[in-house]
Amino acid sequence: METTKYEITYIIRPDLDDAAKTALVERFDKIVTDNGAEIISSKDWSKRRFAYEIGGYNEGIYHVITLNANDDTALNEFDRLSKINNDILRHMIVKRED
């Protein structure tokens, strides 16, 4: 089965302390790997100001995960859990062509 490269970008609440943010990132990295995907990189992009308010916040911390996956199990699980986590304001999953 051929692997496909994906990129997950998600926005973390800006008022989380460093320990909580690190725990959140590790938890979601583990969710991806436990469901069969291989993480190529997982890093903070930057803290950015929003064009409009999201959930009462005017800025957020962007985090990007690049990964390889054989199927969409890991992506579906990430999507499901990030929607019910209050520390993640938004997320986006994109299939990479490179």
C-alpha cells in the first residue's frame, strides 16, 4: 500500500502555559502515530494575530505536523478529537503533492 504525505495545521489557544501546550502537542502527535501514521516533523510555526476573532481570541499559536499515512485512520481520529478539544481553536488537514 502506498503512503500519502499530509500536513495538519492547528491553532492552539494563546493563553496556555508552556507545559500545557507541550502536553497537548505530545498528545496529538501520539494520537497520529498510534493510528498508523509516521510523523516527519512536528513544530510550532508562530504566534499570529487573526483577521477576525475565533472563540474569543484575537491570536493563536500555529502548530504544523507533516506526516505519512497509509490510510485515513490517523487523520479521522485527529479530526474527531481536535473538534472536541477546547485548547485547539481550528485545524486543517491537507494532502501534500510533493
